[in-house]
Amino acid sequence: MFEGIIGHDFQKNILLRAARDNLVSHSYLFAGPDGIGKKMVAVEFAKLLNCGRAAPGPEEKCGCASCRKIEKGIHPDVVLIEFTGVRNIKVDQVRDEVEERLYLRPFEGRFKVVIVDESERMNHSAQSAFLKTLEEPPPDSVIILVSSRPDSLLPTLRSRCQTVEFNALPDDLVAGVLRERAGVSPEEALLSSRLSGGSIGKALGLDDGLLEWRRELIARLGNIRKNSASDITSLSEHISSAASQDETERLELGFRFIMLWIRDLALARIGSDRITNTDFLESINNAARKWDVNDLLEMERQVERAWYDIVRANANTKLVLDNLFLKLSVNAGMN
């Protein structure tokens, strides 16, 4: 089991022991950064719980009928729920997509497994309703909530789950995979691994077009003038126009690149060598001298708030971006 999943050895061993020792919890929270393989581990765990073999090895690919069905997404007792394109998951959606399926008894497996990806997108009403299910789970059921922002879940909901923490994969591991699979140079592999936040999938998705888009974004951020309407509008349009073509994925990348740029300034300000944007090293070191660390931390909070307003409050993207870049230019004291 877990064949093909790179890293997360500690987490995989915990789940293997739980299944083999018959100590499986009714509910789990798989928490950690986005795109590092939490959902893949959840699916493999579902395979392990319903596997037709007695004791498959930790890195052994099982070919039993149950595992093959789960891989194809056609197993009647394993449900992977992904609310694609939905920013706020509501009560009715939870009832229709999760609870109705969960309360059906296992048809051919040992456990009814329901995996809810990006569970933090449930609004508070939906979480409160779902809490009742966690308090009195159906017999022979396992609920796995997958979340990159577990703090957005109600504390009472989190307390009902056994939390399995996942960490970003090490830079050298991700860079090694990039060199092997994509044939990129060591310098490009290191840059992409740091930009991806320890996600192999995200790192592989950083093609030349995306990297060029990022370079232009960073260059504009570094040259924005204080209270310059044209600079602010240009930056806002650079992100929002791309986001309108690729929906939220490019928008999220834009926010991540902005956050990493600010973080690099703070790291350079205190003399750290853990810079992410290694291709902008000289300009970051020069720019970092202009700002106080507290100002940079305030900038980080403003970026996080803007992202929350767009994703959770459904605020107008263009307006939020305009306000964000105006605040950044003022608070950072850019020239």
C-alpha cells in the first residue's frame, strides 16, 4: 500500500499500524499544506481498510478487486467528495453528498469510507450540521476530512477527529524528482521546489509560461511606486486577467508568489539564506534594506486578509487586489 507516494513515511506507518492492529478511528483530519499528497494518502488508506488481501506490504501495489475498484473510483463503499468550483460548501450539499452516502451500510467492503477534500470550504452552518455526524458516526464507517487550512474548521469539529499532520516535502526531495522526471537544471529544480511549497505536483506544473508570469509579477512588485495608480492597476490586472482565464488556480498562485516575495524580504532583512526567489536574490537583498520587519509582517497579514475576502467572503477580485496593492505600497514605503 501507499506505493508511488513519495515521502510522508511517518504518517503512512501510523495508518498501516492502525489498520493492522484494528485501531481505526471513526474520523480523521488529514491536515497540511496544499498539494503535498494528503488526498492520495487518504485514498490509499481507504484501499488498505477494504483490501481483499490479509497484509499487503507498505510499498506493495495490491491488485485485488477491491483496490482496483477504488483506484478507478467505482467502489460502492469508498466515496471521494470534491466540491469542484464551490467556494462555500453549504448544509444541503453536505447532507446530499456526504451524509446520505455515509449512512448506507457497507455493500462489499469492511468499511464505508467517505473522504471530503478541501473540507475547510464548508461554511459554519455546514460544519455545525456535520458535527452531529462526527459525534454519532454510523457503525463500520470512516470519515476523512482533508484540509490545507484546518484552522478554518470549528474547534469542536477538529476535536472529534484524529488529526494526522502532513508536512511539506523537503526541497532536495522535490528537486530530485524534478531533475529525474522533467530533466531541469539543479538551479531550476531548486527554485521550483521552493516555489511549490514542498508539493511535487505543483512543482511539475510550474512550466516556462507560469515562471515567466511570476517573474513579471515579482518585477512589478519590486518597482511599484508609492500611491501610483498606474502601477497598482497594472499589477491588479496582471493577476486578475490571468485568473479569469484559469479560474482560481492562477489567482491562488499569484497570492502565493506575492506572499513568498514578502517573506523573502523579511528573511533577507534578518540575514537568512532561505530565500525562495533565488533568481531575484540581488534585488531582494537590496530592497530589504528599505523596510522594517514589522512592516513586512503587516504586509503578510494584508495579503492573507485579501485572500480570505476573495475566497471566503466572495468579494470582488479586482477591487480587493486594487486595495491590497495600494496598502502594500503605502505600508512598505515603496518609492
